[in-house]
Amino acid sequence: MALIAALRPGPLPKVSSLVQITNEGLLDPWGKITTDGARLFYLDRTGSHWTLMQVPASGGEAQPFPEPSQNIRVVDIAPDRGELLSFTFYGRSRDLPLSLTPVVGGPPRRVGNIVADDAVFSSDGRRIFYTGPDGIYSCALDGSQVQRLVALPDRSTDPQWSRDGNRLRFTLGDPEASTSSIWEVSANGSHLHPVNLHLPEPGSACCGRWSTDGRYFFFTVFHEGLHTLWAIRDRPRAWLSKPRAPVELTFGPAHYGGLVTTDNPTRVFVWSGSEQREMARYSPASGRVLPLLPGVRSHVGSLSPDGAWLTYAAGGELWRSAADGSSRQHLGSGFAPIMRVEWSPDAKSILFRTLDTANAERFFMVSADGGPATEISMGSGHNEPVWSSDAGTIVFAKWAEGSVTRAQSGIFLFDLRSSRITKIADSEDLIHPSFSPDGRFLAAITNFDSNPSQPTRVMLLDTRRHHWTEIAHGRLVNPVEWSKDSKTFYYQDILADGQPAFRYSTATNESDPFVDFASLLRAGYVRCSLLSFAPDGALVVSLVRNEVNIYRLELDLP
């Protein structure tokens, strides 16, 4: 009878209550949530910068952390709760300088010359364990006595110790499959293995945390475009024949993530919400913002070369309409969520990118009149392929990450007729290519991730002279588009004040300010990206509002 009782399904973990802690809605999940018991620390994104915030754990008014508060990312707090492990940064990137920041505020103190993606204190607070491009390392608090705990095939994040300090779990990325999973290693570097979370469906798992009593392990799953929180009983009794299944704690439509535990095992804090994106027409003179597609919830679209037609995505469906939203035509469905679309220069085809449940990218081409979509395979490591000036060629960038070395990175041409791939000379570490309509020039930018402390450079290739020239630089530059006559190139610095856009003249070799979005940022948008121009000259923009806040979850954990 005792055996039957032990095997009988018992009560499941569940959320018993949810209380909202913050209200400003500007939290950036990249910044993590950290607590010293009395306060919660997190990052707000406000236009061109990030602000480290603090709020009472019981709720109340959020305040900026004492100086320095801008562009400081906190990832852990010391066991004695006296110092924060932190990174200074210019934009969301990797290989950041690691520092210790006093909890009461004050200048951060560099941890030697250590750069990392993420970090955590040891259980006794005497050492720091940090993640690098090829493994997990540890060092003394001053950055000395560096030791490698374990070698890994790719980058890892979210290191977390078990309650007894004998096991370290972390998130391991797989850039080839664009997914992630949770792994474990012993404190002495042995027994490296993936953690079997017994998920009922595949998905990207990350960001694990043990409950403070060590009985449960919490983690986040990204599946079908949604982040949800899960709990699984850690190390069920070995004599049970069937492992305890994980339990989904949260459900859509809002995302949930960033779980941080407290001294009370049944109380945790999370972020919840989502970014609200829209495509709009914007007139800087009047300040008016009008939806590009009234009645349609889509932030992924592209105008045809003549500006008369618009193709847009709604989930896994592709549509075409006139530029004013009329004459809508269904082009295809049944795809994973579509993240980017682009017309070919001859307006006969549409290239689009999807992102499936495992966070893996796929690329397709479809006729502008509809019909079956053709998948395009350019190998691994490419980023946002776009059309070249020749409708028979696609240009794409291969980033130096994962198994792709800097020498293998660069900008490539993919011939649709022969499937031949050709690398453009001297293009290593360049991304986001953009051909002028006449094919004379190719613009690209330097990879911000390769050296985030340096300005992003805008490079221009003269295809006749086969020579690259730097034409501009900024904090984090995004290319926008070329004018129809190929004489002007537009680009935007999304981390400069006002997120300004500029125009470069090929005739004068000079850039001048074109427009900024300071007024929209003051109105509550956190990102304003210039996409293109409507036939009447209005700006077509992508606008983002953040609606992400911190919540306290009370849990029933049987």
C-alpha cells in the first residue's frame, strides 16, 4: 500500500497568486532581475540608454539606482549582499567588462581584466564563476587565479549553483540550430551533461533557478513564440520508475521569464508582458503617427520598389495589399512566424524569413502574385539575407559566432540560378549589407558584437574600384535604404540621443542629420526605427512600446 501511495499522482505545483510590483512598463528582460531581499534591481530601456532601477520587493515607487545608473547590467548579488556583479555596456552584446558594484551605490570596481557574457558568485562568495566563448571559468574577486571549470562547444549564460554548492547549471546555446538547453556540471568540473527536463514538446529552455529549499528547479521555455515558466521536482527518488514530469506554471498571451527566487521558497519574482510593435506612417513636421495597416496587427512589412504595394506578415501568414491597405491578397500560410519580408528589385518575388518553435531560421521565396513558396538554403551562419541589385542574386552576411571564425565571416552573394556562393573580398566582420539600386555601391556596418566598446562603422564598397571606405560611424548604426537614384544612403544610430537618422551623399561623400525621434521617445516609445519611405514622402517606421513589468508569484509547491 505504501508503494501504491508513493506512485499515485500527487498535487502539482501551481501559482496561487500574482501581484504586480512595477508599473512603468519599461523593463528590458536582457537586464535580469536581482534581489537583496528588500529590493529588486532591474534594467529599464529609455530611448537611447538603459537605467538601472530599484524597487521595494513589497512594491512601491521605483527609483534609479544611485550613480552610476546608466548602462549597468546586474547579474548577481554576493551572499553577504554587499556587492553586485555587474557589467558596463554600450548596447546588448557579449564579452563585457566584469565589475563589482556596491549595493549602496558608488563607482564599480573592475574584476581584473575579466570580460564575460554572464557571471555568478560562488556559494561562499569568495570566487566568481563567469561564462566565456569556450567555457566556464572562475577567478578571485580581484580577477586573479583564473581557472577553467569546464570547456564548452559554444557560449553559455545563466550559471546557477545548487543549494549545496555541488552542481552548477547553465544555459548552453546552439547557434547552428538557433536554440538553447540547460546543462549541468559538478563543482569540480566533472559529469558535464544536458539536464533532461522531460518536456512534452520541443522548445528552447533557459534561465534555470533552484528554489531556495532545493526541492524544485524552475526554468523558462520558448515555444511557438511564447516564453513560459515551468517547474520540475529536482532529483525525484531514484526508485520511482517514472521521472516526475515538469509543470507549466504560466500561460499566454503574456510572456513570463526572468524568474528570481527569494528566501521564501514559495515566493518568486518574474517579469511579464511583451513588446508592442507597430508599423506606421510618421510625419516629423506635424508629429502625426498613423497606422500603416489600420485594423491589421503586424510589425513585419515591406513596400515594393515603386511604393505602390505592401507585403506584410501576420504570424505565419503572408499578405499583399496596396500601399493604403486596400486590395488585400493572401500569398501563403502555414509557415512558422514570419520575422522579415522584402520585395525583389523587379517586384516579382518576395523573400521572407521565419523563426520556428526551436528558434531556428528558415528562408523562403514566393512570387508576388502568390503560389508555392521555395525554401532557400545558404548554409549556416547567415543573417537576414536581402536582395542585391540583381533580382537573381541574394546578398547575406555570415557572422563570426559559434563555429564561424572571423576569417570565415563576411558578406556573400548567392546566385539563385546556380546556387553558387561567392564571398566579397575584405568583408570580414561586416554585417547588414545593402546594395544601391544601380549596383554601384554596397553599404554594410561593422559587427557591433565583435567590439562593443568601439563605434559602429558604416562601410561603403565601390564595386567598380573594389575598395571599401568608411563613410560614417556611430554608437550602434542600422542601415535603412538607398534612394531610388542611388545617390543617397540612409542610416540610423539607434543608441544616440533621439535615435537619429542620417543621409549620406555619394556625390559629396558627406553625411548630414535627416530626422530624429526625440518627440516620439518622450511620448512613450522605446525604439523608433526608420524602415523606408511612402510614395508621398512620409516616413515608414517601426515603433516599439514596452509593456513589461515585475510581478510577485506566490506558489503552492507540494
